[in-house]
Amino acid sequence: MMMGAHGRSSPLLVFCLSLTVFFTGFLPQTEAGCRERESPNCCSGRDNECVEYTRRKTLCYCDSYCQKTRDCCEDYHHVCHISAAIDCEVGSWGPWLGCSSPCGVGTKERSRQVSVPPRNGGTPCPDLKQRRGCYGNNVICITAKEVAKILPDSFNRNFKDPWRRPHMLIKEKKDSYCVYLRVKRASAACRRKLWSTQLVKERLVCAECQSDAMSNSNRCAGDGLDNMRTFWTATGAPGCQGTWVRELSSERCHCPPYSVLFV
């Protein structure tokens, strides 16, 4: 400090110091920020109420979303003890999975994993799954397109006929098998015949495949598929038709009375 010849302060210097002290009492010393807020000083997520005013009357925020919008208060990281934002990172797409429908139109999807999760308001992760259309053409599709033709078990076809030719007698030696099918849909016309009234939705029906109805592959056409609907039609009951799903099959079997036969 400058001193006069007799050790006194300069009158001009004393005047300047007085003005500084006077104006300092009316002006804030620092920018307002997160430390000025009542507890909690900082907010998680996006909170538009977590706001403060700066000395210039502009807004700054104390929520974690401010790192993305870049409008944080100057002391945000210091007060909230938060490091810089980390964006989400994902790995490469995996292979496409099989078609959801083994026969006909379906969908297939692929996925990817998160390698670095977002933190501190970083960019959220993009979609982790993709889906697109597909058309299933599995080897079972041919069987799925078959329509089972059925009759009541009163039309038992395995009987001894002395007029049959030798090659037809050989065919009779094939053992019957049973298929238990869950009806999923049946038309209203099925109520017109007594034997077809049992063909109602969710009824488990036993259908027997006898020797005369077997094809060269030793099976009856339309004997159903597991977990897939196939079609059936009731011969002798006009308009009676629907779908069913196979639940169980048994070799060398005969269905109980009042069942149906494959034609």
C-alpha cells in the first residue's frame, strides 16, 4: 500500500477502496448453482423443477438429464459428485432365428447385447431386437396341408371278406394305431348328425387309423401334427369340418366306442 510522507494513506486510494466495499455489498460474489438449492441439491433423471437462476437471470439445472441437454449449473459435477456422462454401447447383431411358423407366413428375429450400459445421463440404448417377416417351408408342411376325412367307428372297415384278392388280405395284417386330437374349431353343421355332435371345441377325440385307410407309408392321411393345427372334414355330414391338434398317438391300438375312423 502506498503511504504518504508521514505514514498516512493517500486520500485517492482510500476513496477507491471505499467504493469497492460499497458496491460489493449489493452484487453476488459467485454464480448461483446446485449448492444454493435446499436438500437434495441434485435430482436424478429428468426433473424440470430441479432448477436454479444464475446471476444473469438464466436457468441452469441440477438434474442428471442436464448432462445430455448441456444446461447444468457450473458446480453440478462438484456438488453432485457425478462424473461425465457415458453413452450406451451395444454389440453386433446375432444371427436370425428360425421362422415362427414352420408353414406359411411368420416372423423371425435377431438380437444384440448391451456391452456398456448408459450412466450419468448418457445416451440411452437403441433397440436390442429386430423382427422381419418370413415364410416357413418345413418338410412337415406337406402333412400340414392334408385334410383328414373321418367317419364314425360304426363303419368298421377291418372285416373278413372271403371274396378279397390275396394282395388285399396281406394289407389287412397291418396293425391299427390311434391318434388323440384336440378339436380347435368345428362348424355349426356338425350338430346335424348324432355322431358328429362330439366334434366340439376343446374336446379330445380318438381317431383310429385302420389297415384299409393306410397309404403306402403305413399311415392315414391327415393324422395330425403336434402343436400345429391341421384340418379335418366329416364324411357323411355335409358342411361339418374344422381344425384340431394332435396330442398323443399310440401304436397297435383301438379307440374306445363312439370314436371316429380315418377314411
